[in-house]
Amino acid sequence: MDYEAFRIFADTWGLVFLVVLFLVFILYIFRRGATQQYKRAARIPIDAPENPDEDDKRINEIKSGEPRHQEADTERRNHHS
């Protein structure tokens, strides 16, 4: 395969491949049911404990997606202050 043939191939089928790949990524990102996953992932930095060694239980709660407990958060903030 010489340079001209490779260039023609890349210009046509390479473009088609990249457009299809782009559409697959877009469909994957905006699929049904993904909203909860993205919302949970967005809260990880906010819900992460300041000292993971003392708070391994909280890390496991964050990973499992259990709801936050307001009382426990308030107590934790008061304890670390």
C-alpha cells in the first residue's frame, strides 16, 4: 500500500470510523439510567472523608451509594473542628 492509497483510505474510511466512534461515545454517555451513576460519582469528592484511615466505613458507604446521614455528618464536622 503506497502513500496515496493509504491517504485515500484514511480520508474516507478513517472519517467514517471516527464519526461512528464519536456517536457510540455520545450514546453511551447519554444512555438511560446513567444519570444516577454520574450524580453519585459527582458527589464522591464532597462526601469523601478527610482522613480515610479513621473513616473506612464512610468510604464504603460512599462506594455503595448509600444515602448520606445528616446527623453523622454534623457530628463528624464537630469532632474534627
